[in-house]
Amino acid sequence: MSSTFIAVGLWAGVVAGLALGAKAALTRDRMPAIRWGVTATGLITVLSWIGLFSVGPFLIVVAVVVTAVVVTRGLPIVVQVFAVGIAIITYWALTWGINATQRYSLIALPLLCCFAYVAALLTRGADRRIAG
Amino acid sequence: MLTRRIVRIFVAALVSAVTTAGAAMPSVYAATASAHMQMFDVSHDPIQFLDSHVMEVAGAHVNGGCKFTVFLSRGPSEQRVGSQEIGRDPLACVELVRIGHVNAVSLPTGVNDRKAGDPCDDEFFGWYDPFGIKLTDVDTGGCFSYNGTYVGGCYQSYNSVYAESPTGWYVRYRNNGGSYYNSNYTQCYAWSAEQFENDTFCPAGSTYTNYYDNELIMQGNGWVGDGTSSWSSGQCTNLMHSWSNL
């Protein structure tokens, strides 16, 4: 595999991560949205680690926002907006605001996303009962 | 049922991550030339070789890293030359370097080829990440005259540095240096020394790029040379590589 192909793949991965994130955010059904969201989050997380000296700390915000949008799918719009706001504030605080957490932000943020997805999956049954 | 779904989703996520890593990480890790040789994705570097060869350069363990010195030289009317680190074995302290003439148009800086009689020249040395984004660099200019044997009127015309500050790179140490002649005035050196540091996003600890010394060599026969010793040290150094041009 040529290095050019790999390099193009690296930036293509970023584009794919953004596209998957958009797909997840725009998918109405909750489970497919979570699947797309988890995939996008995983992809963006790996690329953020590779680019931790340059684009990584900026790229990870996409994973955070996608997670917030996807896990609050089906909830009132106010709650969704609030969740996205909290997500952005958390991203900013861990990545840029608090010196002590900067070094671990590219690990902590994906972990928080992971917890959010698990919580969303665990509460899915309750959602069904409410809807029914 | 729910557990199975959770497992399936996380297996899918894991596969996605591993697939992504498979596509991207080989640029940094996989194309090993030896047991511990890390190959770098260098295709984003804005340096185009017109001709080149790959050579192995032995370094010296120093200050938590491997210090390498790659010597470049060029005649008064010769096209610019460059070096590009394409692999590094941190245990054996050996690097693979591509060396050759480069297309000056592709370069972001130092594009003015010196012609015979021109008094000034420059050399550039920089460290880049896998995305091809510049992290740190040192660019040094020098002017001189020569009469076929001796150099004269030698001085350092500029010494500029760059650090990718948005992600936490900063100049930890800088000595602007200056210029000096060798004992028989056949060579003159425009030199400086720099160390850059990043304490911000590598979870394992601080990362450094070092330029000790950064040297543009001006010679009595009109040739110029690059004798910069540079190395990365600390943590996460497998996410960066260097290239230079003269």
C-alpha cells in the first residue's frame, strides 16, 4: 500500500467521520442513529489520537456533539439543545479550560461518549414503554 | 436482548475503530523495515524530490531521544536539496532518510535558489505530524562572499522559528546564535539552538523537538551545507517526523 494512498485515507477518514456524524444526527430512528453515532465517534476518536499534536483536539468536538445529539434523540428539543450545550461546555472545559485535564481529554471525552451511549441503550426500553 | 444489542453495537464500534486504525496507523507504524523501525506517512510533506536515494543514518542516544545529524550540501548553481525522515528505530537509534534534489516550487519557505555570486542562502528544518501539519520549524539565513578558497563577509541574516501554538507547542529554549568562521576561514557557520516543548495533549507526558545545533554552513568554494542536528524526545514522538531543505 503506497504512502499516498494511506495519507489520502487519513483525511478521507476525517471526511467519513464528519459524514457519519451528520448521518447519525439526521437519522430519525433511535437505534440506527446510535449505530451511526457509535461508528462516527469511534472513527473520529482514532483520528484524533493520530492527530493529537494538531487537528485531534479540535476534531474530537465532533464526536462529542454527535453523541449528545444521538443519545437525546426523541426527547424534547429543549432537552436536546441543553444536552448539546452541556457537551460543548464539557469539551471546552476538559480540552482547553482546565490545564490539569488537557492531557487526558482525548481519552476522557471518548469515555464520556461511551458512557452516554450505554446510558442511552439502557434507557431505550423505558422510552418504548412511554411511547406505547 | 438488550445486552446482545449492546454487545453487537460495541463490537461494530470496535471493528470500525480497528478498521480505521488499519487504514491510518500503518502510516505511522506498520510498514516496518526492521523489527522496531517505525515508518512514517510522509506523503503530505510539501517536498517533492526530483531525484533521491534512501540512506540509513546512525544517531546517538541523548536526552531521552535519538539525536541525528543529516548533512546536506549544494553548489552555487545547483538545485535545492532536501532530506526527509521516512523511518526511525528508537531502540537501535537509526533512521531512514530520503535525500536528493527537490522541487523548489513545492516548498513553503526558502524557495530562492542561490545562483553563482548571490551572497545569501538559507536552510529549513521542520517537524511534522501524520496529517502533514507543521509542528515546529527553524529557518536560518546567511550571507557570505567567497573567492575560491576563503569565505568573507559572513553573517546570519535571519533566524526564524515556528511553533504550532494552538495545540500547545512553545519555544522552551532559544539561542539566536550568530555566525563564526573556522580557523582557516574556509567555512563560516550561521548557527542557532532551539528546543520546543508540548505539555498539552500527549497523555504519556511532555514532548520535545530539539535543534542543537541548527547550522547553515557557508564554504570558501561557494558551496553551502546544512549540518543541523535535530531530534524528538519525550512521549508520543512516533507521531512526528522531520524534513529539511537547503
